[in-house]
Amino acid sequence: MSLWVAVVVASLLSFAIKLAGYLVPESLLAGERTSRVTTLLPVALLAALVVVQAVTGDAGALVVDARLVAVGVAVVLLLLRTNFLLVVLAAGAVAAGLRALGWG
């Protein structure tokens, strides 16, 4: 029963946050600093998510395995301005190859 309560409460909070976004006056969002922050915030959050997923294992332990090498390959390919689909495929192939070899 408590799981359903948590799901309903989370859904209502999510709806309230989205509704609040529509109710905020545009004058509060029109500043240059606010525009910069709202533009760069998703990039920072995604980067943090990738790092956390790449280097944490069970119980939050720091782990260096095939995931970290795959992220490194993806970073290099992105710096070389490779097509994003190829970046994802190459990183996946590197991770799969290293895991097939027993590392990770």
C-alpha cells in the first residue's frame, strides 16, 4: 500500500512542478544569467549521470572497468566530431569486447 502512495505523491509533485514552470512570469526567466544556466544545466546533469554510471559499482564503490574505457572512447570520438550514432556503437562495442575478454 505504501508503494502506491509514494507513486501517487511523486506523480502529483511532478505535475505541480511542471505546472509551476508555466506559472512563472517570463520576466523572471528573461535575464542573461538565467538563460545561460537553463541552457547549460541539462548538459551538466547528463555529464554527472554518465560519470556516476561509469565509475560506481555495488553500494557506491568506485569501479574501473569496461564502462569507463567505453566512456573514454566516446569522449575521444566526440572530440573528433564523429557521428553520434557511431560514437554510441563504438563505445558499446568496446565495452562488449572488454567484457567478453573478462574485464568488467
